[in-house]
Amino acid sequence: MAERIDLEVPATLNALSTVRMVLGGLGARLDFSLDDLEDIYLATGELLRTALDADSLDRLSVEVVLDDDVLRFSAGTFTSAKLRADVIRHAEDCLDLCMLLRRTVDDVRLEDKDGAFRVVLVKRRRGGPA
Amino acid sequence: MSGADERRVKDPLDLQAHPGQARAFTAEDEEEASSRGGPTADAQGRGRDDSEKLDQYLLRRYHLHGDRAAREQLITMYLPLVRSLARRYASRGEQFDDLVQVGAIGLIKAIDRFDLSRGVELTTYATPNIVGEIKRYFRDKGWSVRVPRGLQELNIRLNKVIDELVPKLQRSPTINELAEAANATPEQVLEALETSQAYNSVSLQASPNGEGGEEDAGLIDYLGGEEEAYDTMEDRTTLAPGFAKLDKRERYILHLRFFEGLTQSQIAERVGISQMHVSRLIRRSLERLREEIGELDAPPVMRPSGDDPH
């Protein structure tokens, strides 16, 4: 059965540490390997840093869902067209945000609602104990 | 222009005849300057051209005649620019007033180092100086994070435990496995790993574990044997201006992670350093890239250039 955790944190870099600790704890419960956890840290860290630069937010909403061997991370709510483009647009042979996300998580999605959007990152467990 | 020539230049605003007349910037001026795109909105109700002339005049007064009052007037005139730039970084957890003070240091450096012969506007020269000083402040703050000794020790222990477990398990260990091997709880392991963020700015000359003895060789020595591998690295990894600012091993590690798809544990084995060091180097490299090419509002994007790293 899926388990969902909602967080609302100040939209500052200091809050990223809180988000990381929550993700680490949940990832540990799924028996994610250290490599997988590092991927999640990198993906969420780069996404949120870019989002804080691109969007004017007071609060950041983070949702994490654990389901079997999958961790689903969602953050928002954003309105920046630049952030949207950065997440989905990749320039060939460039290490941009889009590529970094694709290389660190299994799925990247945008969820639109009322003219704003959330960014969803999905990471599956692999490489851990059988 | 020689000093004698300079003395013959007509004072464009006739300030020489009326020293000290330029009034200080007020809050209203800042608002107006901000709405008009920066400090070129002048403090005396003149247009942009006059403001630039005033800049040049004051810069000449200071650099050629040592006029400290001209320097102070320039600082006052450009504080709205500092505030405007500091505001962009105010959401990162530092006090706005602190950022303004730090940015003002960058402004003063820009004024002091301004080269009259280069024909650029002070705004153009001062902006990267101010932003650079603010970014340096954030980077230096990273050094000052105090980590409790117990967590530091667990962090060091984990470093060794990971190195032992990866070859034994033939895969990256889980948090629970690390906790068991390090005789700690999973929560303590996560907390200790989080402290490694505090070493984000670790110097390549610094010991990777903070201890002396034979392990005090520094990261640079751990990475020294990879020169041949760097030379075989595909050019596409290093085509970007941001990458050009990284050293070879940082480029190599980013190449292995993001272009070759190796995990951090695999990179650690390939390069001969610990997984935790790989993690720090990747984070540090991304941070440097972000600083280098992020400019003011850009994302951490590395665009191609024709640079050849070899």
C-alpha cells in the first residue's frame, strides 16, 4: 500500500537539507542503495536550486510517495516558463538540468494544474539486496 | 590620456567648480533607479548620458587625482545596483543587509580596480564583481558549517565502511547495511552522510578525511593516476565553457557519471577514490558550473563551445 508524506518548507536553500533528510529516511526504508540515494539527492537538489532561482516562491510544497520499490517525489507549485523549459528541454551533448534529471531518476514528468505545474521525479529501487 | 591632458578635460558637469554638491542617493532615487534598470538613473535628475559622464568624471577624479570624495560618491551612486543584485540572492537563507554589505565590497573593488583606458561603463564592470563577491560569500559560508565531532567521526568511519562493503557485496550498500557495519543506527548514518554536505567546498589540497599521517596526502594525490584516462575522455564531455573551468579529474568524473552512466560506486572504483569523495566532487563540480555559467538568472546549463581540454 502506498504511503504518502507531504512537506511544506520555506523556499530557501537552507530547507533543502530538510528535504534531503526526509528523502534519505524514506529511501532507506525502501532499501535503496547509497548510489540510488545519491541520485535522488542530486536530482532533487539541482531541481530545487533551479526552481528557487527561476521562480518567486515563499513556500515550497514537496510530496513523497512510497509504493513498493518506487519513490515518487513531487515539488511545486511553479509558474516559471523557464523552469518548465529547463526540466523538459535538453540540448544535445550538454549537461543541462534536463539531462541531469534523466541520468539520475527513472522518470521525469510535469503535472499541470490551474496554469501552474509541479515537477515529478520517479526513482525505482535497483541494485540493492535481493 | 596623460595627467596633463586629463587636467585640460572640461569638467562635464561643472562639479569641479562646486565640489561636494552631488547629493546622496535617497530611497526614492533607488526606487527610480531600480524601475529604470539600474544605477544609470542619475541622482541629480539628469539623463542617462549625463549620468555616464558623471561616472567617468568621478572615476577620473578618483583614479587620476586621488579624490576620495569622488570614490565615495560613486559608491553611493551604485548602492542601488548592489541592492538590486543582492535581492536576487536573498531567498537563499542569508540576511539581505548582509548580502548588501558583501556586495558593496565587490562594488568598492570594482571602483578601485577600474581601468579608465578600457572604455567600458562602470555598470558593466561592477556587476560581475558584485555578484562574484556575493557568490564567494555563500561559498565561504559552506566552510564554516560546524559539524559535531561524533558525526565527523562516523562520517570518516562510513568512508572506510563503504570502501569495504562495495567490493564485498559487489554493489552499492544500503543505509541499513552501512548502519550495521558502522555500528550505528540508520538515522545516524543518514545524518552523518548529510554532514558531508558541509565539506562541499573541500580543497583538493585538504586531506579527504581531515586526519594527518599517510592519509594526509590530499585528494589531488588520490586522483593523480588517472591522467591517461583523462586523455582518452571523449571530447563531447568537455565542449562547454563551464567545463573549461573545471580541472581534468572533475570533468572526467562528470563525464563518467552523466555521459557514461556509471554509478558513484563504479566511478570510485575506476578513479581510485571513495564513493563519498566522488559524491563531494560531483556536487562541488556542479556548484562551480552553476556559479561559472549561471550568470544572474540562468540555470545550470552548459552550452557547447569549441574548447579543447587537452
